[in-house]
Amino acid sequence: QSALTQPPSASGSPGQSVTISCTGTSSDVGGYYYVSWYQHHPGRVPKLLIYEVTKRPSGVPDRFSASKSGNTASLTVSGLQAEDEADYFCSSYAGDKKYVIFGGGTKLTVL
Amino acid sequence: EVQLLESGGGWVQPGGSLRLSCEGSGFTFSYYAMTWVRQVPGKGLEWVSAITGAGTRTYFADFVQGRFTISRDNSRNTLYLQMNSLRAEDTAVYHCVRDRHQEVNWYFDLWGRGTLVSVSS
């Protein structure tokens, strides 16, 4: 059982938007602005999509956006493309004992 | 090419030791904090340990309980994880990951493919 809760799957048609949630507690997601999101295509290494809740590293398309409300962070993929089909997982700083915890991942299918 | 390459994994009996290595290439290694993250088979990711770019500060997950040591040799562009008193529950693929900054910032912009550690009798 992962520390952060994500839906196991999500799907959308090309051009649509999909939002993936990442739920934690006030001791992690709700308590800090160190939420990040990663994209993981099978056979490749994970790619950082979002850091510090909403920031995109250079090179990440602005189709990827994120937010946080209370203990839940969300990643939205707009204008879905076939290459967006991948696993997406979140992580959060969780204080001086646990440091970083991860979500279990969401498999995004582009229909 | 910017990449991280782990090595040193393998099979070890409970109570044994292993030293993992991670060589970075294509970037200035000392500019970045580094972290070990593991994935237990069939389960999610677990953060293990981190070290600042200069190697002056280290961080460990509670489950390490003094058994692991993280270090780095910036002259060799290499990160290490010395694992002692290994337990069956330490069986996992261990990934070396790069932080975005020299100080630990808790998110990772470069991942290695990992090295498998298997602890069993």
C-alpha cells in the first residue's frame, strides 16, 4: 500500500483533458509545497513533469499542469496525445522522519 | 548523454552487506544532491537516503535504522550506498536519482534504471 493514494487508472480520448489525483494528509501533501509529478513510460526512466506543486521544468509542455487543494494534489493533462499514454506518479515531502513518499501510480490510457 | 548508471546489486544472505554505486555522466556531478530510491517488487517506490552535492549533509529513511551509509566521491562522479545488516525486506530495485539542486529539494529530475538487490537465504 503506497503512502499517497492515486487512482490506478485514468483514460481519455485524444484532445480531451484528464485529471489525476494524489491524496495524502496534512503531514505531507497538505503541509508542504514539495509535491512533484513524474511520467513513466515502460522501459524508460521516469521523467519529472512538475515540481513544487505547479512548476514545470523546461521542456515540459504546458499541456501538463498541476495544483493542490488541501491534502490532494492534481495533475491535469490537456489536449491528450497518444504519447501521453504512460504511468504517472506523485511524490511529496513528508517531514523530517519520512522525508519523501510516493503515490502508487496511475496508468493513463489514451483511447 | 546525461545519465546515471547503477551497479553493485546482487544476491546476499540476510545479515550480509552490499555496496551500491551510481556513476553520473554528462553533467557536473557535484552541483547536484543525490538520492537513493527503491522499488520493492510489486509495490511502490520508497525513498531511502539522500546526500547534498558537497556531501556535507545526509538523510535517511527510518527503516534504515543505522544500517546504511550514503556517500559520494565527486572526483569520480560517483554516489555510493553501503548497506549492512541486510534483511529480506530490503529486496528491491535500487534507483539512483538526481535532485534539481545542490541542496536536497525532494524532487528528482534524472533517474537511473536501477540495480536489483535480493536478500534471501
